[in-house]
Amino acid sequence: MKLAGVTCNRDAIGVRIVWKAGGKVRTQLKNNGGSYLSSHDLREVLGIGTATQIDELEIHWPAPSKHIEKLNNVAPNRYVHVVEGKGMCNATGLVSECMLHKNVFSLLSCKPNIDGVIVGHR
């Protein structure tokens, strides 16, 4: 998953991601980690084990926004791009429509690209 901040920092450092899949709740904090003179991929990979989808996904944006995006029934094996306050975007990064609180992948018709977010399962 690629996250883009609008009110908070543009790389969405400090975002807390909470997702529920297969009856398990998982959480992940987006950081700007790495070591001296290095960096890492800013996309987030969300594991779902043997589940067939992410049932609920919450993105808690850091201050000053503190906005919470909520997405439901997110299909696996997709690259997704979420913009703070606007929800899911298409592969080009342009917001096609506000897709919050909807089955986002039934509305999204685009091919995955390197700039998106990865949601995967085994």
C-alpha cells in the first residue's frame, strides 16, 4: 500500500494501520526506518495469512490531521494508493472518486504499478 499525506507529512510517516482479516486483528506503524546512509521502500505490505480478503482496514493519519480512513472488503494481491482524506486512488495517483467506506476494489479498475500498496496473502 502506498500512502500519501496531505495535511500530515507527504510520506505518511507515523501512520498507524489496523486491519482485520480471517478473524485476526493486526496493526503496523509506518516509519522512516533504515540505517546510516540508506533507505527502504515506503510502501507497506499487509499480511493476511490464509484469509481471502481484508475485512476491515483503518488508516490512522498522524497529527495535525488525525483523520481516520476506513475501507472494507479489500481484495488481496493488489497495489493500492490511499491519499489522506480522499481514500483510494487509481494507479496514476489521480483520485477517481471518493471511495471511503465502500468495497473499493469493485470500483477500482486499474493495473497494479510500482507506486502502489501491496496487499497479499499466502
